[in-house]
Amino acid sequence: MSQKETRLDIVRAQYALYKERPLDLTIARGIPSKKQLKLSEGLVNDVKIDDWVSEDDIDIRNYGGLYGIKEARALFGSLLNTTVEETFVGGNSSLQLMFAVLSHHLFTKDKAWNKSKDQPVKFLCPSPGYDRHWFMLEHLGIEMIPVELTGNGPDMEVVEKLVSQDPSIKGMFVVPKYNNPTGESVSDDVVDRLAAMHTAADDFLILWDNAYVVHHLRDEKVEVKDIFKASKAAGNPDRVIQFVSTSKMTLPGAGVAAMGASVDNLKEMADHFGKQLISFDKINQKRHVAFLKDRETIEAHMEKHAEILAPKFDWIEAILSAYFHGDRESFVSWTSPQGGYFVHLTTDEGCASKVVEKMTDIGISLTPANAAYPYGINPLDNSIRLAPSFATLDHLEIAMEALCVCIEMVTLEKYESL
């Protein structure tokens, strides 16, 4: 390196080469790869339904069975730690179930949240979190209040203070296991405090999105304390509605989703859904029961997913560790999740948006910078989510090497301008 040739000159030259030969890659969303989808082809090609009557005597080809068929309710109850009576099975989307819960509480419940026109409805949003949760809240006009995550779940000192003082705070989202995008899981202490905390709103609701309940990447499997049991013990049986789906177990576009909640909560939601439809797809529910069978079979199936996914997370770790050391160690930090679908990067302040922009300019798609924060607003501008599931290892290597160059270049340019 000549005296005039700086490290910034070198990475700019590397980036210029990418611009000359733009790519067409994406690590933007947590989409199962074709190899993963192939694991569930038997759901369509091999499952044969011989008995068209469910365990609770419903002809699955016909109308009826709004709560879902009994055997499907039992299967999903094994994931949610709920009884058949406490489990509701819907269509392929847990997001649809969440949206229905929110819209019911906002508009159609006896004591609807939005009836108090002088006070906006507010939700706590543990951040960085799942951007589609925030899209949903924003669409419904619910004011979002970010709460920092600690590595063991939301900052409970902040949560408890806010909910105890403000009756317009009606609820919060929590992704309890392998959070999207940080990969962290909530501690037993956080579960107990969420279940028992005093809230100024007597109808405070926790939407417990257990999207990654069996989505482990390592032999060491995280287990999260049962929030539903803890809430019952604390005298708040209606506080929590749990959600789960097979979207990243079988076929995302043709899966099954479920809710776990008190009998009273489920009755309200069944009444709400009953104004829209007569039943969800019971044949698909039956097909999934035949394919997934029980929790033990599900966990064995998910180990096959982990065999495909884990090398991609290992590759991200290896590339970032090899590049960002020594003088570059402070340029970025990242999570090393034990499960789930994402890696979260924390860049230098003010750099994330520029990094994503630089990647876009060379044909590599990332989730928008800071999308994991409500309204996409993060004053530090330092949050990037990586979703490696869909990319092949070769493509992931190319994308990560380019990302390292972009992070270093943007960070050095920031230092140069100071």
C-alpha cells in the first residue's frame, strides 16, 4: 500500500468492482429454501385421507367446525401448552389471526378499545422486533411505543412503569423464543413479570407470537416458561393470546395456524370469525395432523430443517468474524442465534441506511435498515436484519463478502467526514 493509498481507497475499489458486475441476490426475508420445502412434499404427495370424519364427528369436506377439528386442536395445543378447549385452529396465517384479534378488540368487542375517542390506543413494541407486527399496528392506527430488548426479552423496568401509569396502553407483542430479528428468548423472570404485572388498563393484552417454538439450530434447545400457566397463576387468565403456525415447518403458502387462549377469549374470537366465515380449511388441518402426527414427530422434522439452516448461520458467523477483527472489530456487532431465522447486525451509528443503500446499488436485497423498529424509525440508524434461509451457501458467501465491504466503506467514510 502506498502512502497515499488508504484502506478506504481499497474498499472503494472493491466496491467499484461489484458495481461493474451487479448481482441479483436477496437475504431480505425469512423464506424457506427449496430444500426445506422439499421436506414437506409428502404432505401433498403421500398423505392419504381415508376417513373424512374428524375425531369430533365433523365431516371435514363440509361446513362447520369453526374452532378447527379436534385432532388439529390437540396437535397445536401440544406446542402451545393448551388443552383442546383452549386451542383454536385457523387457516395458513398466524398474522391473520393476530390481525383479527386486534381488530376485534379495537372495533367490535363490547368494550372496544377505540370507543374512547379522546385517547389514542397504544401498544408497547419490544425492539428490534418483527416488522410485520409494526405494519399491522400502524395500519390499524395504534400508536407504537418502542421498548428496548435486553437479551432476555423486553426491559421490564420500562414495561412495568409504562403499563402501570397509562390506561391507553392496551397491549404488547412478544416473540418469546428466538426473537425476530435478535434471536433472543425471554427469561423465566420476564415471563413471570409479564404475567403478574399491574396494568392501568384492565383489558391489557399480550400477543405472544411463538413463531419459532420448535425452530432450533443447535443441539442445545431453548425452552421458554409457560406464559399461559403463569398468567393463570397470577390471576390474569385472559391476558395472553398465543399464536403459532406451520409456516416454517411445512409449506408457508399452505400451512395451518393456531391460537391458544382462555376459553372465554376463544369464544369471543369464534364469534368474531363467525361473522366472516363458517370454517377454515379442515382438510388441510387433517392433512397436517396426518403428516406431523405429534410433537415428537414435529421436532424430528424440524431437525431436518436445522441441518439445512445451521450451516448458513455458521457461514455468516465465520465470514463476519474473519473480516471484522483488529482495527475493524468495532465497525459492527452481530447476534449468534440458537434458533429462528435471522441474524441482527448493529452497525456504527448513522451507518445502517447507507449500508443497505450500497448493497441495493450492487443488486443485493436486504430488509430496509431499521425496519425492526416501529414506523421504521431508529434514531441510531444502526439496525440491519439478515435472513439467510433462502440463499444457497455460495450465494450467501457472495452476499456476505459484499456486505463486509459495504459496512467497512460506509464506516470509514463516516470517520473521514468527522
